[in-house]
Amino acid sequence: MLESRTNHYRVTLIVSDRFPYNYKVNSFPFFFRIDSEKEALDLAAKMDQYLDTGKSFTITLNGSEIESILWGEP
């Protein structure tokens, strides 16, 4: 999900359990803080394509904010 804020953009990753168990769990939003709209759109497209491959990635969090991402299976 792409959000526009006053001084930045957010690319939000909504995380929940896998199907068919996702109907009974809570979802958790984690976000990247991005300076420009173009960078946010590029990151959203890259994440969308990567998630379609079924591979995993590792994120480093500071609260709900994603500080870094490591592409590829650990």
C-alpha cells in the first residue's frame, strides 16, 4: 500500500498469517519512510514482483518502521 504523508511517502507492508489461517489472526502494518513519490512507487513495484516469486526476505524494524530489507532467502 502506498500512502502520502505531509513530508514523506510510505510504502506499507501488511503482514498476516498464510491462507487458510489468515481469517482468524490480526494483520500488522509495517512501513518504509520514503522521500520521493518515484522512489516509493519503485519500491512498491519491486516488492510486488518479489513477493510474487514466493521467496522470503528479512526486514529490520524500529517499532512499525522498516529500517532495512535483505532480499533473498536467509
